[in-house]
Amino acid sequence: MIRQKILDEELLTQLENGEPDGMTVFVAADGMFRGAFYNGTRMVNQMRAQHNLGILETMILGQATLCTALMIQTMKGREHLTFRYDTNGPAAGFSVEADSTGYVRGYIFQDKIPIEHEITNWDLTEFFGYGTVTITRDTEGQKEPHTGTTEIRFRNIAKDLAWHFAKSEQINTAFNTGIQFDKKGRVVGAGGLFMQALPAMGGVSSKGAPLTNSANANSEHDELIERAERAFGSAPSLGQWFSEGGKRDALIKNLFREFNPKIVLERDVIFDCPCSAQGFAQSIKNLGKAEVQDILENDKDPLEVSCKNCGSVYKIPKSMLM
């Protein structure tokens, strides 16, 4: 990836003085829930710089990349995941990828969304029509990628993703994202929160008794889920939280204190892309002798190739194809 520089000096100063990006992974209720809280302020700013996005487009693709980063915690070993949101609304949708090594990349299908009136709030449903959510997992050691598709039900990225997990994977899951802009339209805070209920086995009940698969255990498990949902839903604006210097561990402990959360991992997730001029040159050479010869004879030198996932533009001399 050709990393674009963030040129706004005032924004750079804010980013340098703020809390660093990072993801805190935790478990709660003796392992009955797992979760992650992610500060992605710099990640969203880098994403915006790579694609040169406006405010609305940054909000949509920013929410998508935050959700996709959070899904890294659902991966099993070495894995690559693609989150597609195909909608007949003005935004058209997006495709975002995450890799278990700790990077996300992606693009919005409509990078200049038509706006018919002044935007007065961040309810994005008018920009999303109905369509499909598709998650594809390519796991090392598996013969074929696994793909699951569900309908867009809420026209809300986080809610539709949670609905996908409920219908496609039968797992109670919640996502929450927030992006804070200042008066000049700069991203000064961006964060995402994820929580997932694990099957009702193991752990202990609220009364300290071991949980089993009995009817009583399942009833108590459902009650725990309801309480966790209420706690999750009481989260403040995550973008504002980070814009004001909030700490990840403090919010986790405050929101989920009754579930005795335990932090198990801190990790980095960045906006990055493994694309390169050499990679694109090799892809062109793989097209076949006749097609490559036609390019050598008729196209301009150097060739200009752009990566849709990160916006990088490469100038590839024809000599690289020989």
C-alpha cells in the first residue's frame, strides 16, 4: 500500500496527544461472554486519507471498518474475512476485509453519495436500501471459503451484522460503533464495541453454582444475556468517548462490572493493504501471452493501476511485464 499522509497539522497534533489506537479483548461472567473494545481513531483517519472521502462516506465506511476489525476476535486461527453490504440505496454498499494478522482494508461502492437535502443527524437508513449482508471466511486448512448471506433488515450496519450472526451462525452478538467529527469535519474519535454470548455450558451462575445444560441453566443463561444486552446498550457515544480521552479498560469495567470482566489481550489493528506494484505486475503477466502482448503494444507506458481496497495508484513500467 502507498500510505497517504494526513496533512492536517492540527488533526495530527490531536491524534498524537490522544489515546493510541488499539483493541482490548475481554471475557465476562466466567467466560460466558467474550468481547472487544476498539479505539480506531487513527485507523479511520488513515482509511479516509487513502480514499479521499467526504464526511458522509467516512461515516459509512468508517462504521464498516470498525465492525470488520471487531470480527477479528471471531476468527479461528489464520483467517481472512470479507464483509459485504449490498444495498439498493444511494450508498450502494461496501466491501471490507479483515485479516487475523491485524489489518483491515476496504472501499465504499459509491464514493460520492448523492445527497438530496441537508443532513441533520446521523441516521443513515435513508442511504441504505434493502439487500444482503454477506460474510465470507477463508480459513487456513479449509478446502473452500465459507460464505453466509442474510437479508438487510434494519438498514443499520451494526444491527444488520448482529442479525447476520443470529441467523447465520445462531450466536447472540452485538456491535456498536461511533465516529465523532469536530466542527471542521475532522474525525477526532472513532471506536467500536463487540460482545458475544457463548453456549450455555461451563461457568457459574449468579448464585455461584456450576452451570450445566439443564432447563434451569438455560433459563439463567437467557437472563444473563438480557442483562448483558442492557449493559451493552447503555454505552456512551464511543467516538465522543475517545475524542475526550476515554480509556478502553475504564469503559469495559464500568459497563460490565456486574459480570466481572477480565482483560485477556491487547492488540493492534490498522488500516493496511498488502498490494504492491510487483503484485499487480504479476497479475497482469498471468493474464496470458496474447493479452499481455496486446497491453505491451497498445497501452501507455507506464500502466496506471489502482487498488480498490486502499486507493493506492501504481505506475507500472512495461518493462516489469517482460
